[in-house]
Amino acid sequence: MNKFTEYKNLDLTAIADEVSKFWNTHETFKKSVETRAGKPEYVFYEGPPSANGMPGIHHVMARALKDIFCRYQTQNGKQVFRKAGWDTHGLPIELGVEKELGITKEDIGKKISVEEYNQACRNAVMRYTDVWNDLTEKIGYWVDLEDPYITYEPKYMETVWWLLKQLYDKKLLYKGYTIQPYSPAAGTGLSSHELNQPGTYRDVSDTTVVAQFKVKKLSDALRSKISNPGSKINTDEIAGATCGGVNHWAEFDKENQEPNNKNQGPIHILAWTTTPWTLPSNTALAVGRDIEYVLVKTFNQYTFEPINIILAKVLLEKNFGKKYAVGTDEDFQNYTAESKVIPYQILAEFTGEDLAGTEYEQLIPWFLPAENPESSEAYLDRREKNAFRVIIGDFVTTEDGTGIVHIAPTFGADDARVAKENGISPMLTKDENDNLVPLVDLQGKFIKGGNTPELFAGKYIKNEYYNAGTAPEKSWDVELAILLKTENKAFKVEKYVHSYPHCWRTDKPVLYYPLDSWFVKMTAVKNRLVELNETINWKPKSTGEGRFANWLENVNDWNLSRSRYWGIPLPIWRSEDLKEEIIIGSVEELMNEIQKSIEAGLMKTNPFEGFETGNMSEENYAKIDLHKNIVDEIILVSDSGKPMKRESDLIDVWFDSGSMPYAQLHYPFENKELIDNKKAFPADFIAEGVDQTRGWFYTLHAIGTSVFDSVAYKNVMSNGLVLDKNGQKMSKRLGNAVDPFETLKKYGPDATRWYMISNANPWENLKFDVEGIDEVRRKFFGTLYNTYSFFALYANVDEFNYSEKDIENRPEIDRWILSELNLLVKDVTEFYNDYEPTKVARAINNFVNDNLSNWYVRLCRRRFWKGDYTEDKISAYQTLYTCLETIAKISAPIAPFFMDQLFQDLNKITGKDEAESVHLTNFPVADESLIDQDLVEKTHLAQQITSMVFSLRKKENIKVRQPLQKVMIPVLDPKTEAQIVAVPELIKQEVNVKELVLINADEASHLIVKQIKPNFKTLGSRLGKDMKTVGAAITNLTSAEIADLEKDGKMTIQGYEITTDDVEIFTKDIPGWTVANEGKMTVALDLTITDDLKAEGIAREFINRVQNIRKDKDFELTDRISIELEANSPFEKELINNRAYISEEVLSDKIEIVNSLSNFDEIEIDDVKFKLLVNKV
């Protein structure tokens, strides 16, 4: 007869290896999909990783989460297709290739052709696919690796082109010249969602400058405010005592615009900037319309020259600090460079509206503002009038700086907008091709030309842009600050820590830069984005309602353009005069347009010659390449006969991945019905890291909404970061990174997965600690393994194979565990359906450890190894088998290898299930008829009492094998009494006592003295000033009142409702007893150990030692033994008096005393050693 497999030890890695071989041999994954044909679909999308880098331990977490719900839904009767995918375009690949080849972006097309470069990218991008596939297989992530979608393949790219054409036809695709985030290190613009990836904003310490902009001409309103004799400011005071009362500001726009008092000085407007490199591009200053400003006379702290400055009134002290103090006229007369304190006086107050229109001198006159002049004669005059004046800005605040914002229209979105609204010219100059360009080039260097000093021309504006080890000691900003100091143009220079955006791939600072880009008009569908998001089930909910919803509420148009080489080209061709354009939505359409171009004489040959339109075979599509090096050579012809060249940019790689629901199916060219009939769209479930909230999650949602007016996914889970055990981010630099392959090899994938899922909710950050995996291996898998081993051992002895009919009238202990099992199935089904895997793992873990192993198996142990093959024993076998089989099925999604092995070990003997793998079985359904809630409650009460008695034994250092005489329990209500009365033998057996005595409240009040004290944590916020008096009243409650509180759960004290949660109740020990209190339950344990109890305890210890010897000598369970005990051994009397009991427990035919033993086994009880000999009869 076949027997259940028995193992010598638990090796989770070996089990995983064997099960993996089984899956491959039997094509189990394939069968799990095919056997569900015709069943409802469960649609899952795999977010494509990039295979040009190695996977990390966090990928184990991310991929396990996806696998769990796909496996569960398969068991739940759904057909679940899982197509793998590879993200193959974009910056990560390009930058890696540039580094390998030792080139920069500028070298492409010069030192290396675009075709060669793209081929290098193509080779690099799939470099680590074998490693990724190996990890995928090792962790048991079932996904179709044989037919993945790959974003560089022509079919995928064709679908992306089709999607772009849909946006174009909906008038959601447009071109605009705007200020956009730009990465000089990567050489391309960035979208707003790329700029909002986690970690892109970092605290940096930059040189900041409060610049002095010298007033050239006051606005009429401001001149009036300063010179008006009826104003609250005395004009004599304004002018200064030595000026004879003449108001020099009244005539400020005459005679070189400067007063003549030596302590008066010119007027400067102060503006603060954290980006001094933008100051040469300044063409305006912005103020807040209603902000109050002041005119202050003081001295420059660097040049010691007298100045009059304008800044926001509320920011005066913040800018002056301790160096400045309100001064008298005498202080001003006596001020020198050696003075420790710089005097100042407020001369006038006014609003931003008064200040608007004031003109000032150009701060750094290296270039002149640009304008497209109608006539060269008027150019200089007009561009000076259209710049260097104060304007109103709706974004100006008084949180930082001076309350005045320096405006550089070429380097800020708000700057460009407000400048355009006010007719302010930007600072542009002409390059060698006569194009107007900003003063910083695309590499991040300040341009040469104009009056730019050599110190600044051609230099990187940020030291981070230099190659390692080549940056100058002083940055561009520092050098400019020094220059401004010497020219009396800097009021204050200091280091300032602030948050600054960095490129998500190069880690270098980003610039805001004027770019000619194509955009998706997401602002036009903003309301629909928000509406559809409200229908998505987010895990956690807070991400969808908070981070993601907030992002959608403030959505920007999507900058699609990328000035790179390896990616999907924009399929837009335009004439040179920009009056005609065409967008291509398919290869067939492009072929037709190329033919027109050939007929017009613009092209000689078709680069796609040989491609058959309508032929969707892989072989046919392998003939073409849609990348930049090919399509840039294609010249199309416009309707009017003009040549049209392709727009040179690629599209944002995030559009690639956001297109995967459709592009993986080559929609609409193939599989059209799968999308149109909602069979493969939208997804029922997706999951990725929280960093994808404004990445892949957003782009899926954006494309789904704008093209299909639909959500792209119904349920989404964002998993948190995997940190080291100290909560630090893992990195090779810090040496705290964990190798996933080493972890899987040492602990096995099941323990790793179970630990990661059970330790914390997936959306929380996980402090990863391998000791935690080892604990899971021992406490969960070890317990389950031991439970199976126990079952297999005795089932093989009795030749149990579940051939008998199910026992109907099972003992109460069996009915209880089956109740608990069905409650568990009910709970985990709900948890799986709610996408709560942590709750699933914890519920199963608690059942296995607390209910199955520590209670059921321990209490039923004797039923398995004692007596004949009776109905009671069969019931025990059937019950334990059902528990193990069910655990295997409900745990399989989380621990796929071990649970399949457990299922197969059980099923291959019984044949109860037709499936050859647990992953081909149906998920269990809770049987409500087997749930006995009353039985569950009274057993829980018995478990609670048992746990409390065990705690008392531990406190008093009394082993469980030592019998005690009595446990006393006060009962506060009839229901509790009835529940305990129903299970007294169970409790006595578990805690090893002779008697269980129930006493009523009155008896308890005389025997057990309880004390109480307030729980300030719960009461403090509620009671406030009454805390002291109510607390005293709680402390003074009588025993009877404490009993009433325990019984009712609450009482009113001085008008406040006090519950048991608001107090701590503890019990004073009775002499000879020890007492424990837990909620409403109190137990008292009699500590008196009589001689008879002591003897029985020694007998139990002796039995334990003999059983260990049997095990060490590999005796069979049914082997009979003999025991020889050396004469005069310690505890001889106790053992002889309990001979019959010992013999029955250890299957001994005899226990005899001998004078001496030459061969012997040595044991120890209570620190006393003695000799005996155990032999098989």
C-alpha cells in the first residue's frame, strides 16, 4: 500500500526546486490557464520592468503581490492570462549605453551614427532578461515569459502611433513653445509626472542672492506716495536733515535720478533668488498687488555705501537680522565700515500696486532683451521699453525672500506667463544659425558672446553638470555672487537649504527651460480623469483619494517630446513653413504616404519594401524598423506638394508603458474584439511600487481616459519601499542591499514571500530583516511541516487513506476545529477579494499555530497513537486531513511551492481531488452548516483560561508537566459559567490540574482582592481638569464596585462614563495561590504541591525522557520496550509508584530495578542525573 511521504527535515529551498521541476514537466502554469477556458476572465496587466539592470529584493515583493491575486482568481474559477513585458526604451537605457561607449549625447551622429547607437541600445536593453526570468521562476511568479510584449517591437510601436493619432483627431495633441522641466545631463525635456517621481525633489544647499536692482524711474503712484507733503511720512525726514528740506525723490527722474546727500544714496529694489544663474536673464520684477512694501534707507554691508531699498514690510527683520538696527540721523552720520551695527530707517510705506510701473536699470548688462523687430531702427528702443520694469504677479508671497520676485521669462513657467501678460520681452540672443536662444544652452552651459566675462562664458551653471573631478572650486553662482558684491548689486549673499528638482534618471539638477514640445492636452479631460478615478478601488484608499486625486486635480498638459534617439518616434511630419502636417497611425498609412512621396520625386525608394500590408505575421513585421534612424530619412509630401520632414523628437517613454493594454495585443490591428468587448480591458488588477502613482498608474489612466473614456484598471495596489532592517533605503553604496538570489537560496521562496506579505501591509514600507524570514520558516512552515509529519507518521501506521465515508457524528473537538477552519475559509475569501493579503497570511498563521497545532493536535495526540482503528480515530484522521488539505489550498497563492507539495503529498494517497496540483484546484468554499458559533466561543474561552494558567506557571517557574491541584475561576454571568462547565475536562487536561472550581462574585470578593487604577492614556483627553478627582474616585472603588465594572463593562463616575478600557484592574495574590486577570476573566492557581503531585510530575518528566530515547533509537511507534533502572536511583520510589501509568504511556512491557548497568542511557530530571536502559522487546 502507498504511504504518505515522510521527511527527515524541512528544506524549503529543496521543496521549491522539486515543485518547480514538476510545474515545468507537467506545464502546470499553462494548464491553469487552459483548464479555465470559457470561464469569466480576470484581466491582469504586468507593468513592464527594464531588463538593462539587475533585479533587487524589492522586485520579489512586487512580483509576489501580483502572483498572489492571479493564482487566487485562477483557483476561484477565472481564466487569468498573464503576459510578461519589457520596457525597452528611454533614458535608463540610453544613459547606460552612453556610459559604456564613453560618449555623450552630443557625440551621437558625429562619433557614432544614430543607427549604430540604437543598435547598441537594442543589444543592451535585454541584457539581463535571463537573470530576470530566473528570479521570476525562482519566486514562483507565473507570467508568460515565452511571449512577452516588448516595447521596441514594430507591432507595439504601431499601436502607440495609432493611439497618438486618436489623440490628434480628438484635438488633444498640440505643439507649444513653453517653459518645461529639462534635464541637461540627459539632454531632454521631462514631463510633470516624471518630475514628481519619489525622490526627485531633494534638499540642497545653494548660494542665494538678494540682488539690488537700481531704480531708474519711479512710477507715478510711488512718486506721489513718497513726495506728497500730506502723507504720514515727513518729506524733510525722507530727504535727510542736511538736505535743507528738499525732497530729492520728488525730482527723482531728473539729474541722473540720484539724490545728492552723502548718506542718502540711490533707491534699489531687492529681489531674492535661489538661482543666481538666472539673473543675467532678468527682464522684470514682480510684486504682489496688495502686499505692503517699505522704502528703507541704510548701507550695503559689503560696499558700505549708502542705499535706499524697497522690500516687503513683513520681511524687513528677516532680511536684516541682527546686523541691522533702527538708527538715528547721528547713527547714519557716524556709520563707517568698522561699525558693528548697520543703522536703518523706514522712510515710506506703500503697496505693490503703487510700485508697479517703476523702471530699473538692467542688473547684468551682458545681453539685451530680444524681440522680433519690424524695423531695426525701432528695435533697441522698443526692447528696452518692454523690459526692466515692475509688474504685478499673482504668485508673489511674503513667505520667503523680499516679497519681490525676479522674473526671467526664459527659465520659469510663472515668469514666462506673467511676462507675456505684461508685454515683457524675454532675454534671448541669436546663435550661429540666427535662431533666438536663451542664455543657457541645452547642456547647461552659459553661452558665449555679448558682454559675458570669460569667467562665466561657456561654463556650466551648476557644478553637478561637470564630469567627476573636473568641477571648479567655486560654482558659477558663487562667482556671480562675488561679482555682484563688488559692484554694489548684492544686498545679501548666503547659503540656503531648499528643495530642488532632480532628473529621475541622472540624479542631476533639472532646469526650467523654454522648449518647443508636443503636448497631450490633459487639462481638457481633467474632470473626466477625476470622475473615473473615483470608481477605482485603490489599495490603500488614501493613495487614490489623496496623492493620486490631488495630482489629477492639478493636472498639467503632458509634455510628450523627448530630444533623444532610442524610443518611439513622434509620427508627425510637417512642412518647413509649418502650415501643413500629417500624423501617421499605422504602417500601412505610412507606406501609402511614402508611395505618394516617391511619385512626387521626394523619395527614391521605400525603406519598408517587402512589407506586406494586412499580413500580421511576426515574420512580416520583422522586416521593418520604426525607430528614429529609419523614419527620419522618410520625406513625405503635403497636399500642396511641399516636402514634409518628421518632427525630430521621440515620445515620452511613459507613454510606451501606458499604452501596454492595447499595444500588447497589437490593437486595433489584431485582437480588436478583446478590447472592444471588454475581455482584455480594463484590467481587473494591477500592482506596482508607490513610485508608479504618478508614473505608470497615471499614464495608464491618462491614455484610457483620453482615448477610450474608460478606466484602464479597476483595482490597483501600490506597494511600499523595501528598506533595510533599520529603516534605511537599501543601496550598494551603503552596503545594506540584499541579494534576492542568496536570500531565496538560503530560506526558500515560500518563507521569503510569506514573510514579506505577513510582516506589513503591502502599501506600507517594509523593514526587511532576514531573521524575520527565518522566524517565519520555523514558526509557520516548521509548525505546518511538523503537523503534516505527525499526521503522516500515524496515518501510515494505521494505513489511513481516506477510503472510509466521512464520519458524521464527530467528537466535539473535531467539530470545533472544523468550525474554525470554515470560519477561516470565510475570512480569507473576504480578505483575498478585498485585496488584503496581509490579513490572509496572518489569519492562516494564527489558525495553524494557535488552533491546529497548539490546541487540536496537542489535545488529540492520544487519539492518533492509542487504541484500535476506531471510528473516533478515523474521525481524527479525516479531520486533520481536511485541515491540512484546506490550508494547502487557501495558502497556495502566497506560498505556491510548499503548499503544492503538501497538497500532492496528501492527494496522491487519497485521490480525493482530481487535480494534479493545488494550483489546478478550486478554492474552498466555507460550509456554513459546519460552523458552530457557540462551540467556537466556549473553546476560545477555554483557550483564554489555558493561556492565563500557562502564564501563571511561567511566572512561578512551574513546568506544565508538574500537576497542580486546583484552578479557581470567578464567574460573573450565567453564559460564561455555562461555557466553562461545558469544557472542564478539556481545561484540566491542558493545564494539568486536578480540579477546576467555579465561584460566584460574592465568594470571589472574599477570596480574591482586586485593585484598580485609572488609564491616563484614554482618560486624559476626555477628562481634562477633572482628571485628578475622577482618577481618585476610580482608585477608591470597592471590590464590589470593581466587580460590577467587570461584569457590566462600564459605569458612571462623576458624570463620566468609564469603561474597562479606561482602567487597569489587577489582583493581589492570595497566600499559596497566584492570580491573573485579563479583561473580565480572572483565574487563581493553587501553588501547593503535595508529595503525590510531585511524584506524578516526576513520572511525567520520566515519560518525556523515555520518549526521547525511543526517538533517538529510531524505534517504531508500535514497538514495545523494556526499561531497566539502576537500583538506588533518584526518584526510584516515585517511579515505581507510577509504574503502570509510565508503562502505558511509553509502551513498556516491564520496568525493573537492577543492581548496576554496564550499558545505559543517562537522563536528567530536576538537575539530577541517573542511569537506565531502554531496549526494544
